Amino acid sequence: MRIGAHVDSAEPLVEAAARGADAVQFFLTDPQGYKSPVPRDDAEQLRASEVDIYIHAPYIVNVASPNNRIRIPSRKLLMAHAKAAAEIGGKGLIVHGGHVGSGADLADGFTNWRKAFEYAAKDGGLPLPVLIENTAGGDNACARRFDDLARLWDAVGEFGAGFCLDTCHAFAGGEDLTGIVDRVKSITGRIDLIHANDSKGGFDSGQDRHDNLGNGKIDPELVVAAIRAAGAPAIVETPGGADGQTADIALLRERTGG
Ligand SMILES: [Zn+2]
């Protein structure tokens, strides 16, 4: 079982070693900004490393948006990040499911997602898997409720979209973690990555507030069960720096049996 952590982007391999991580996830740019990634000095080391590399797209990327001043830069940014992530040997680019905003029609969000994949195909194709992540909040989100996720997958499944299951987002988003892997797989057919996080917010609170495993509102056994059932790599996006994340990784390793 490959288990790792979301870390600072400056020296991801040093951060991985500090946590005993088999995998790392990081941002290539400010997650709140529209800057395109620049080539990294450590590209060669990252490509050659035994540590699996995952890249998280900026939070502001929202390819579902009905507003073309958000949607079009989001598409371009997603493609720029995909290319830069592939350049450093990334195994996947994680992007949030996005939302259409209050009063808008969610159907437009699914259509816009489809267009994002079509745009990428015209622009030379995605050089690595894009993993769409479920989100915790909002009533007009494309990938919060799993009945909406099913509609999203009707739109994007044929393009080979991947899926990242965040346990905090699922719980806070109102999806029961018991048996969740089977429910997701019946929709997407795949889980490429688990974001193994506890939740400070309660069930269906809509709050995206991660906590260390066992410290929040989620029974850690449900997180462990999800990782085992999915057979997918897991990344903790938990607080407490190297100490907090090392403990979370150790807990998952011990309870998943490796
Ligand atoms: Zn996440």
C-alpha cells in the first residue's frame, strides 16, 4: 500500500523522507492564483525518485463554471498544470469537481466538464490522468453528492477521467463512509487515489476542515476500510506538519497491514 502526504512544494522529496512517505502531493503554484507553473530545478530528481508524485491543481480552477472569465482560464490552467505535472513524472493531477454557483443549472456544470476534456483532447491530449476529487461544500457542486457525481461521470467517463476520493469531503459532504468504495466504483468504475483525512466538521456539515486521523468526527477504521477496499494509494492532507502527518501515515500503514 503506497501511503504519503500533501507537502510543501519547495523540497517534496525531503518532506517525503521526513514522514516515511511513499508518495507526495504538492502544488506547482500558489493554489489561490492563476499563475502557470514554471519548470522545476528538481525535475530530474522527481522523475527518478521512488516516491510517487501527485500534483494538486490550484483551488481556483473551476472548469464547471458558467462564467467564461473563470471557466476558460481554468481550462487553460488545468492543461498547463497537466503538462508541468507530467514533466516531473507525476502519476496524476488532482482537481476539485467544481461548482456552478447559486441559482445556476448544475447540468451546465457537467457540460462544461465535458468541454474541458474536449479542449484538452484538441490541445494534444492529457499527458497524465486527471483525477476529479469529490468536494465537501456547496449545494451546486458537481462532485459533492454522489447522485450528481453519476451525472458528471455520464459526461466525462468516456474521456478516461480518474477519481480521487477524499474521506473528509465525503463525510462532511453528506455521503456515508460505510461501503463508500463500492458506491463510488459503481459510478466511476475506478478510484485512483484516496485523500485520507479526518473531518473537524460533522456529517453533512459542508465544512472542508481536515483533521488528523482519530482527532475529528470520523472513525479511523472507516478510512482504513476505504483504503483497503479501493486498493489505491493514499495521501493524508492533514495538519500538524511532519509530526502530525508522520503519525497519520504510521496509523494507516499499521492498520492496512503494510
Ligand atoms: Zn483532498
